[in-house]
Amino acid sequence: MLTGLLKPTEGEVNVLGLQIPEQSEALRLKIGYMTQKFSLYDDLTVLENLQFIGQIFGLDRALLKQRIAEQMTIYGLTNLQKQRVGGMSGGQKQRLSLACATMHRPELLFLDEPTSAVDPENRRDFWEQLFDLSDQGTTILVTTHYMDEAERCHRLAIMESGEMRADGEPEA
């Protein structure tokens, strides 16, 4: 789903209709990012991490409460809301990371090796959640070494040593 996402115009870059770097702060509010390595706060609870991320994105109190409830339900975190993150499994942390990355309903979501070191069942569940996000209109850019995951994407780009070697639909 990368087609038409980046459009260079006379030396400037336009992303999601915003000029970079002039409108980078506004762009930040339209983008979600999930790192390969878990990057949330182990000493906070699930609820506290979601609250913190929502506040970073400027969600007002009522919307924050609503989004936290939605994210807990969508990502199966309701029973873990008081759990300190440091004691959670890899799959649980992954679900929390995705919940945090999508708290503000980003238009564009970057995922860096999101399923590395995750068991096959959690990988399948994770991809189902990505399909749901895509169906709701979120454009998702995923980096992965797993070819079975890459084949699920609408478009692929294969890079080697920083050079793009191929770009197109998976069938090609």
C-alpha cells in the first residue's frame, strides 16, 4: 500500500499531504511506529503505558478513556491492565506495542520487524489485527525478513545493502 505515499515536489517531500520538514510536527500526529525491540516502559502497567502514549498524542481526557477501553478490548489486554509490563510475555508486549502505536488512529503505521521472536500463533493473530487496521483505512509499511509475511502485503519492495532491487505486487 505504499503507492503514491511519498511525492517529491521541487526539492520538498510531501507525506500525507504535509510538507517536510515545515509540517513535521503535524505529520507526527498522523504516524504510528512500532519498533522491533520492545520500547515501552517495563516498570509501568499496561494501563499506564496506554495513558502515557495517549497523552503524548494530545488525546483529551474523554477520548483517552474511550481509546484505552477500545485498545484493551481489540488487543486482548483488558485482564492485563494492572500488570507491570516487565512481567509480560513477548506476545503480550507485542500486542501492547501495537495498541500504543495505534492509540491516536494514525493514517500511516510503520512496523519494524514486528513479529521477530514471536510464536506462530501470535504471528497469525498479529497479522489479523493488521488486516483489520488496513480495512479501516490505515496504510501500513512493514519491514520483515519473513517471506510468508511479505506475501500478505499489497506491495513489496526488496532491498539489499540499502538499494531497492525490486518493487511491485507480490505476484510479480
